[in-house]
Amino acid sequence: MKRVIGIGNALTDMLVNLKNDRVLDRYNLPKGSMSLVDTRLQTDISKSVAGLPYSLSLGGSAGNTIRAMARLGCDVGFIGKVGPDKTGDFFVQALENLGVEPFIFRGRERSGKCVSLISPDGERTMVTHLGAALELRAEEIVPAIFECYDCLYVEGYLVQDHELIRAAVRTAKQCGLKVAIDLASFNVVDENLEFLRGLVQEYVDIVFANEDEAKAFTGEAEPLNALQAISEIAELAIVKIGIKGALIKQGGEVVHVGIMAAAKRVDTTGAGDFYAAGFLAGLCDGLTLRQCGTIGAITAGKVIEVVGTTFSEEAWQDIFRLVSKVKNEKYLF
């Protein structure tokens, strides 16, 4: 596995730092969840937090992972759909600037946006209006897209369109690719449980899940039992267990990898996305499961130190230094 192409909702993120969680209660938003909303509700929520500090950046779960992999030196591409607007132009240009091969279609609606509400403890709650991202169609995912790629990485949020996600993974498998999926959010798993179980069993090789997602997916409360259940239907299972690190299982090998302690837990936005980026980058380099897990822990640990998913060059240089140590087996958790 050398080249990875991602498919996901092409979104721009609006990251808002909350003073408290009252807005979550007011709009009945489960803390830590992702909710799909119409443009009016998203606008109402945005108005309710007007005046609070915020920032804008490229977003989308798979987009975050693929962009981070590009910075880690991987050959990557991204499939998505944006609107006929300046936001869409910005999205495509930003991918190209990072060295990501863009397979970006244009829709009729405006480009999608995710309002990420960041609680004082760093937990993020996402309110997403998909806009043009919803217009990506199964028939647009043709085999030619997958030429020269070895793995398709799918964000679980794409389950708003079962036909699309099924077509993407089926076509990728027919083209000889491995398929990796991140289960995205516990409420997404709950709402699409049977579909996701069937999808993984039939098409998916690599599954990323956090503790809540793994519990929702398997019905197992204990992470180790959930890991075992996922490994019975997928080649490689990764269950992230918060400050305890992650459990990884492939065949008969089970590995527990710890975390890299963050200097300050500012914002968990993108932590799972960046963990997947580090882990998959390790697989592309042919590293061991422990090395892959350690690189995932490094990238996830760094992203929660900043608001959003944009690092300073100094932070990236620190990541490169630590990854180099991992590859030489001088820095393993």
C-alpha cells in the first residue's frame, strides 16, 4: 500500500470557541456529536455564537486525513463535490497547493460548511450543512479515478447516501484497492448500524473507531471485546480509547499503543482524522503496527493543541522529527 485516495464531504470549517455549553443545550445538540442540519438552522446557530472567537479552514473528515497525509509525504488524492462559488475555488486550490490530486466535481448548491462548536474542555460538537457535497453521485465514481491508487479511505459521514458509499467501495475493490473506513461518530453509527455492519463485512479491510463508535458498532462495552468483534469482519481493526491510547488488531497480533501527551488540550477537532493520517502514513511506509499507532498518536496529539486542523510550520517540523525517530524505533509508545 503506497498511494491513498480519500472520499468525503468537501467542507469548509467554521471553528467557534464557546465560553460554556449553553448553546448545545439550547439547540439540543449532544456534546461530541455531529448533526446534519438545514442551512436555516445552521445560520441560527451561527448567529447565536456571533461575537465569539472563530476561525475558518478547510475541513471534512476525509479531507483532514488526506491533507495531513500529504504533509507526511504520502501520495494522495481526494474525491468530493463543491459549489460553483469562491469557497469551492478555494477548496480545490488548497488541495493542489498541498500536493493532493483533486477529483473535485462541481454541484449547483453552495459549498458545504461545518460549524464546529468547541467547548471549554476542548470537546467539539459539529453542526454540518452539506450543501453541494450532497450532490456527489454514485455514477460519478468511475474506475478511472482509482488508477495508480492502492487504498480508498472513506469517512463514515458519507452514510447520508448509502448508494454513493456502496458504489465507491465496490468500485475500489473491483479495481484491486484496499478499503479503509473511519466510523466518524457514535450517533452516525447508531442511525446506520445495519448498513455499516454489512458494508464492513463485505468490502472493508481497515476500520478506525473510537470507544463510543466501537461500542455502538459491535454492542460490546469493553474496548478489547469490541476490537475482537471488528477484527472478525475486517483485516485490521483500530479502536481508540481516549487518554489510554489505542488498541490495534491484525490477525493474531494485538497491540496497545499509548498517547503522546498534549502540551494543552485546546480542541479535539480532527484528532481522529489526524490519527488515521499518521497510522495510514505508517502503513504506506511498511512499518509495524506499533510504529503506525505511534505516528497516529503523534499527529493526533499535535492537532488537539491548536484550534482547528492547521499547524504552524514549527509544529510540523516537530512532527517530522518525532516520526523519524519512530521509523528508527527510537520513539515508541
